[in-house]
Amino acid sequence: MSRLPVVAAAFFAVTVIQLLRADAPTALPTNTLKGAYAKNFEIGAAIPSPDTLNPQEVRLLATHFSSVTPENIMKPEAIQPVEGRFVFEASDRFVSDASKLGLQIHGHTLVWHSQCPAWFFREGDQDASRDLVLRRMREHIAKLVGRYKGRIARWDVVNEAIDDGEYFLRKSKWFKATGEEFIVEAFKAARRADPKALLYYNDYSIDSGAKREKAIRLIKLLKNRGAPIDGVGIQGHWTLDSVPYDEIEKAICDFAAEGLRVAITELDIDVVPRGSGAADVSAREKAAADPYPDGLPSDRLQRQADQYARLYALFRKHADKIDLVTVWGLHDGRSWLNYWPRARTNHPLFWNRALEPKPALQAVIDAARP
Ligand code: 9MR
């Protein structure tokens, strides 16, 4: 493969970073997200990689955020697509660009049922043994966490291991091969590789109902088994008009009562109705893929602003328990909700596609004022 795109990207990143350094002193801290919440918690965004952003996007990132999460490039399929072949080009650039921009890094993710290559679980034409699966997992974690030792502040060690339905743990390939052992061992391997990184269990919907109870059961199990867990990541993929504030507050308090830190790791507020889901490709569903072609109407923008502000006020109330609040995407044009569970034009974040601030930005900044 030609080296040209890599060289061009590196040159681009350096230029953008120089541009930002020249501009940095003029930013008014309290009018930025990270300035407004500087005394409370880190303010993060998930991004593909700094060198895939245009200069305006990098400026926005560096102005408003203090932490960055790699949206996809540190997942197992990206790092070790084939056994023993580690691919670190993109993650090396990510770590070096993020530190040049003064951003902390929240690593994502070491062990997940999704975006994980099949080879982890195979031995020839058979299922790999429990010991082999655990050995491969430990090696993957040792290499990846060890490579960035001291440079990645936190890791989502295990992602989404709790079952959505009747079971306690998801019947993933990890679970089928090892039972709950993979979770315990993943935390131990991460701690060995970087004793100072904070280690999180990360999942969606663990703020509410039965899944919160299962999360507490998992935390107790991990602590009993000597797994070095430091915190819980509440992902925070919520929907306009259905944000479960009381449940969220209870979850923050319950996790903290177990002696753990809390991070909000993947926050967004979806504003486009999902219909009946990914499989439904009826004409009616297609027509609804972009219900707001002229932009999100002002009443919806305002409700989204109010709901974000109420959330950040809640996070601030519990700032003694919360380390980090990260949004999943930099602006509306860079959200996974534009392509899941089907192609839609969504508006879940603080800036629109033209990078103009939406009412939510000021509302959240105002929510930080005493
Ligand atoms: O935002 C990510 C998207 O680009 C990927 O296609 C997708 C693959 O499954 O993963 C998305 O990120 C997920 C995250 O890693 C874990 N929690 C749910 C996020 C949204 O699906």
C-alpha cells in the first residue's frame, strides 16, 4: 500500500495542531464545555481519529473537550485482525495527536462480543479451548495496554457483557468459552499491563431496572474474585423525552456505594423516531429517514437543550462520584445514530452538521453556573 495517505495525514495533523497552538490563548474557558466543568469532571468526545477531522473540527475538539475516546480504531478487529499481527499505525497516531492537543485518552475497548475477530475462538476447525481463549485475550490486552502504558488514562476493559434478557451474562463467544472468567481475567491482565490506568466495566442501559441490578451483581462478583475494577461506564444512549433521570441518579449512587468511580462514556440524545427497527425497510420507514430536512425544529431543539442541561446538572450534583462525561461523536454529522439501526439523518449532539452550536451547548454551559 502507498505511504502517501499516511504521510499526508500526518502532515495535515501537524499543521492543524500548529494552527491550534497559535490560537489557544484566546479561548474563553468558561464559555467552553471543558472550561465550564473544569472543577467537576473531564469532558470527552468519541472521534474516529484526530487526523480524519478537518481543521474546524479539530479546533472545536481542542476548544471544548479535555478527553477523547477512539470510536473504533482500538477495538480488537482493528488492533489484531489476524492472530499475532498487531496493527498499531492508526492507534499510534491517535495517541500522539491526542497528547499534542493536550487531550486525555479513554481507551475503548479491550474485550467485546462485537467487532472481535472469529480467530480468537477457533483452533483449526474446532472451538478453541477455554485456556487458549483466555491466553489469547491476555496477550491481546498485554500488548495493547502495555504499548500505551502511562499515556491512556482509562480503559473500557470489558464492554457490554450483561444480557439484555432473562440471563445474567450475555451468551457471547467469550462467555461460551470461559463463563464469567474472561471478565475477571481481562481486568487482571489490564492492571498488570498498566498499573496506573483506571479500569472500567462499560455497558448500555445499566442505569435502569433489571440491568442495573445485574450490573451491581457483576461488580460484587468481580470484587469477590479479586478483579481490579475501578469504575463503571454508563454509556448514556438516551432518547428525547424519555431520559430516565431518577434511574440514572440511582445508578450513579449505587455504583459509587460499591466503591467505584462512574463515567458517562457514550452520551447522546436521539431525536429521530426509530420506527420498528433495522429490519423494516418499508417505504414508510424510508420516508421517515430524514424527518427534519430543514434542520431540527425549534421546539425539539429546545427540548433537547433542556434535557441535556438537566442531565449535566445531575452529573454536576454527583461530581464527587463522576470522573468523565463523554459524548459519542463530535457533532451531528459524526454520530453513529445516522446509520443505526438504519440510515437516518439524526441530530443527537451539541453542534449541527455545519458545526454551528445548537441551543443544547449554551444550556449545558449555563447548567454549570452556580
Ligand atoms: O460508533 C461505533 C460505530 O461507528 C460502529 O459501527 C459500531 C460497531 O458496532 O460501534 C459503535 O460504537 C459502539 C461502542 O463501541 C459500544 N457501545 C455502543 C456504540 C454504538 O453502537
